[in-house]
Amino acid sequence: MKLGIRNLAVSVFLGVVWGWGAMTLNSFTYAFPYEAGFLHNFITFSIGGAVFGVVVGGFIRLFGGLFPFKGRIPRAVAISVLLWALLLAGGFALSGMRPDRYHLITYQTIQGLMLSVVLGIFFGIFLSFDGK
């Protein structure tokens, strides 16, 4: 199965837009404090969103057909949420090593879950699944 340059470009674009949306949402909710100024955060969220978009897009293209859901959006949301859950599990592992730096904060977790659902919806709408 070839991933295609179009799907890669769509993944990067959706990831960047999602990163900007995450930054904007957090400006209203203050779920987590920013560690730098606007320009630094803008660049960081853009790059981070692009990377996460490529990862989610790649997993959707590779494993989207293995999920029992019929629709593209439910499959994309499931994969996005599963990847978010893996990152959350990594955070739990880090909290065991550095509890002063990494610890679970409920409202950050809820915001992250909602953002992963939104990213899955974006991908379900705009990303091609298996050439369709």
C-alpha cells in the first residue's frame, strides 16, 4: 500500500491546523501553562502538530482497514484516540521516573482526549483511506 504524497501533505496540513487549534483552545482554557512566548509556541505547535499529523495519518493509512467500524470518521477517531492513549501511557511511565515534572492533571487529560477526537474527525473527513 503506497501512502502517497497527497496524503502526506494532507496529514502535515491537518496536523499543523490542529496544532494551531490546540494552542488557541488552550489560550481559552489554560489547561496547561505555556513555557514560552507566542512566537516560540506558534512554531512549536506547528511542528508538533505536523509530526503528530504525519504519525496519525500514517497509522490511519496502514491500519484503518483493520478496525471493525464501517465509517471513515469512527476509524480515524479510534486510531487518533489510541495514539493519544499511548502517549498518555508514556506520561504515566515518565511520572514514575520524575513525579516532580510529569504528573497526571485531569483537565489536561480531558482536553487532550477531546483534541485527539477532533484530530480524528479531521482525518476522517479529509484523508484518503486505501485510495478511496
